Amino acid sequence: NAGVTQTPKFRILKIGQSMTLQCTQDMNHNYMYWYRQDPGMGLKLIYYSVGAGITDKGEVPNGYNVSRSTTEDFPLRLELAAPSQTSVYFCASSGGAEGNTIYFGEGSWLTVV
Amino acid sequence: GNSVTQMEGPVTLSEEAFLTINCTYTATGYPSLFWYVQYPGEGLQLLLKATKADDKGSNKGFEATYRKETTSFHLEKGSVQVSDSAVYFCALSDRGSSASKIIFGSGTRLSIRP
């Protein structure tokens, strides 16, 4: 059971660089989410999607973009990395037979220097 | 809007102590309630859940009962172990008409002394 898979697990970016965090799920879930977790803090929703072709902003969308071209994939793009984006990023999904139970990936640790 | 409030940590207990982590919620409908656990360096894992009033979720010796009258979902364990040291998040999911979004509490860090 792969579940939710995120890559890369660790990345160091320089200020102003761009990158994409990849996320894929094999549970045929309609809903997918991106959260960030700052050190010692809770989760903040960045973007979410209710299905292929549909995305919406969460609590902290500035500086990020997403796309949902397929049910399985939900990449998160950082266009101009800033130190404030240093965080741990979690992709998650929910739906199908288990309804609103959310499943998380293992996280991507991003440092912007 | 919907919200989740959980007790602030850190909570430090000795092994075999009784654990309670309080969680209360505000919701307009009939949400599902969850406890997630995050071990150091890992993602969040579902610990237990309850989908309607008076349901009791249980897993790995942890329990929580969905109390609609007190809008609470407190996490309990009778005898904690060092391996229970982690951050615990209470959450609710209120499936509205447009999306299913889960709202998380701020997390409670639990440390168990041998």
C-alpha cells in the first residue's frame, strides 16, 4: 500500500529559486490537500482540491500554486522561494469508501537560505 | 465557523501514568472527530475517529468518546509508555456542500519519562 507519496523528502533552496513538490496518491481519493507545518506549530492549509481540474485556496496560499490534472497527482509549486517558506510540507488525501478520513504523506522538509 | 481547541502542551508524564488530552470543538453541523498522532520526524497518522454522537473511537490503548452535549472529544489512555511520546492533534471534518476540509487543533506535545 503506497498511499500518499511525496517527493523530495528534503530540499534546500536559495532565495528566489523555484521548485515543485510532487504528490501522488493511489487510493482514488477525490480530495487532496497541501499543508505546511512550521517548527513546533500546527498545520496550516495551503491549497486543496475536490477533484481533477478543481483547486481552491486554503488559509495560507500566497507564494504557492497548485494544479490537479489527474485524480492521482497534486503538485505544489513555489515560484520565488522566500525564507518564510522554510517549513515541512504535507500532502494528504481523503475520499472513497473511508469518506472524510484524511491520509498524509511522510512530509517534505524545505529550507530556503 | 468551525474550530477545534485542544489543551496546550507540552505534557510530561511518567511511564504508566493516566493520560488525558482535552479537545473541544465548535461546529454548525454533525462533524466527524479525529485524533491524529505525529511521531518525531514523521507525518501524521490517524489514531482513532468517531463519526457520530456517543461513538467511542479506540486504538493502541487510546480512547475518545464523541460528546455532543459538551462538544468534546478528549483523548485518554490508562497507562502510557515511552513510545507514546509524540504530538497529538485533534481534528474535525464537516463535510459541507462544496468540499470536505479537515480542521486541526494546534497539537499537544506529549513526553513520557521512563
